[in-house]
Amino acid sequence: MNILITGGAGFIGSHIGDALIAAGHRVIVVDNLSTGRKENIPPQAVFYEADIRDREYMENIFSQEHIEAVYHEAAQTMVPYSLAHPWEDAELNVMGLVGILELCRRHTVRKFIFSSSAAVYGDNTRVPLKETEATTPLSFYGLTKCTAEAYIRMYHDIFQVPYVILRYANVYGERQGGNGEGGVVFVFSQALAQGKEITVFGDGEQTRDFVYVKDVARANVCALQANGTEGTYNIATNIETTVNALKEMLVYIAGTPTHVHYEPARSGDIYRSVLANTKAVQDLGWEPTTKLLGGLQQTYRYFAGEVGK
Ligand SMILES: NC(=O)c1ccc[n+]([C@@H]2O[C@H](COP(=O)([O-])OP(=O)(O)OC[C@H]3O[C@@H](n4cnc5c(N)ncnc54)[C@H](O)[C@@H]3O)[C@@H](O)[C@H]2O)c1
């Protein structure tokens, strides 16, 4: 299949590209390199350096490359930025998305796969959260993901654009940047690799559901292959890990004693976050196979190598 990945030079998009190429697909990447890196893009992929909001340019790509499926990863991913710049956030995450959906409709794309987020749930303590829970986001970023989901469902209901929505928990792994959602693994790994102290906000007993990026990439391939699976799925491990436990594992992996500094909790930080993955396991035939310690070892090795460059 000819598959477009928007944001394919980014952390998650580039791993999806690797997995699709390994599965025998032809991959086309559109990325403006605002946070992504050219060296992340699989060498076999066709790359266009462009902004997804350039509608004429995108129309040409859809025509020339005969796009059959789309992974939409390009987004503004920073919660604090969304609060400081709501217009820019919505312009990319909502209007940018509508532009791509419109092209999918006109070019009769066979599947549209979207990266949504645990941010749609807000601070709901009925963990592990199922997809049926209400969406009550706490940030404009979360709100753009809810709005994007609503557009995607309506494009399906009115124009029959086939879709799968994947709500990621905290994704971590090689090529991650410090700004996005799951940044704590990046921040701790980089500090350890550089011999700096670690800062923990709050008491460190807050929990997150850390899912390894290669498992997330595999979930995306499953979402393409599975038939009759239109819908919304949590992509998560269903395992709660405290920030203190994460820090202990990374300190153990790095093998260097480090000073840990505790700061007051940041306002708006959710205390417990874990998503149920039963629906994805049943309907997509996917399950996460990477244990946290193993995934962190791969990730730390990557960041230590980057620091050494
Ligand atoms: N990292 C996580 O834990 C996490 C969790 C939930 C959801 N997500 C979602 O997954 C998707 C990918 O996130 P990521 O962590 O890989 O972030 P990332 O910043 O590494 O990737 C985003 C990519 O989009 C590109 N991009 C941004 N604006 C663009 C534009 N206007 N035109 C073209 N390209 C543009 C960037 O250059 C970058 O390569 C995002 O939609 C994000 O909201 C991520």
C-alpha cells in the first residue's frame, strides 16, 4: 500500500514508518521538521519537507503518490504551549487535521489512523480508564484531541472515511524529544547520561502508564490490517508505574549514583494515570510485549549514545 505518515520525522511517526516498511508497504513522509529530525526518517521512505496546512501542496502529494492510507501524527504536542497559545494549537491540531481529512475523502483513502491521547480523559480516577469513560480534558491540547476525534467520526458517518483512533498513554523510547507528552523518560535519561541531578515534581508517587514506542508502532500496523475495527482504542500497558519507581529503574540502568531533588507538584499534573487495553487486545489482536525495564534499557542506551556524539 502507498501510505502517508504526516509527522513521519517525529518520535512516534518515524517508528511507525520503520514498522510499515518492514511489513512491505511504501511510505511517504510529510514533515516540516519543526520538532522532527531528518535522520529519523527511514531511508526507504519518500520524504517531502512541507507543512500539512499547505493545502495545494498536500493535494499534489495525494494525487502523485496515490495515497491509500494515512497515519496522522503531525501535531502541536505540548500541553503548556497549548495553554499559552490556544490559537496556534487549534490551528494545527484541528484545522490541520480537517485539511487532511478532506483530502482523504476526496481521494477515497482506505484508512485514516489517528494519534489521540490519554489527555482526552483529564483527571478521572476510575482507573484503569476504559474507552467508554467521558472525555473531560484539562488543557487545550486535550480539547483539540477530543475535537479531532469528533471530526474523524463525523467524516466517517457522513462521508464514509474509514478510521481508527488510537489513544496513546505515555509513550517512551528511542528518538523521543523532551517537549512532548511522555517526556519524563527523556528528561531523566538525559540527566543521568550527562551526570546531572534528577528533579522530581511532587512526592514521586504519581503514576503513569509507560508504553514502549515499538509496541505503539506495532499497534498502528495492527490497526491497518484488522478489518471491521472502526473505533477508538487505548494503546497502553494497563500497568501503573510511579515516577519514583521509574527513576529507580533508570538509575539502576545508568549504573551511576545521582542526586534526586524534589520540587513542589506542578499545578494541573494528574496524580494517577493508567489506561485499560482490553479492547485493543481483543479487537486489534495487539498487545504490548516490551517490559518496562527492557524498554528503558534500550532507551537509555540510545540517549547515552546521543550524549556521547
Ligand atoms: N509522545 C507521547 O507520549 C504521545 C502521547 C499521546 C499522543 N501523542 C501524539 O502522537 C503524535 C506524535 O507525537 P510525537 O511524540 O511523535 O511528537 P513529535 O513532535 O516527535 O512528532 C510530531 C512531528 O510532526 C511534525 N510537524 C509538526 N507540525 C507540522 C506541520 N505543520 N506540518 C508538518 N509536520 C509537522 C514535527 O516536525 C514532528 O516530526 C502527536 O499527534 C501527539 O499528539 C504522543
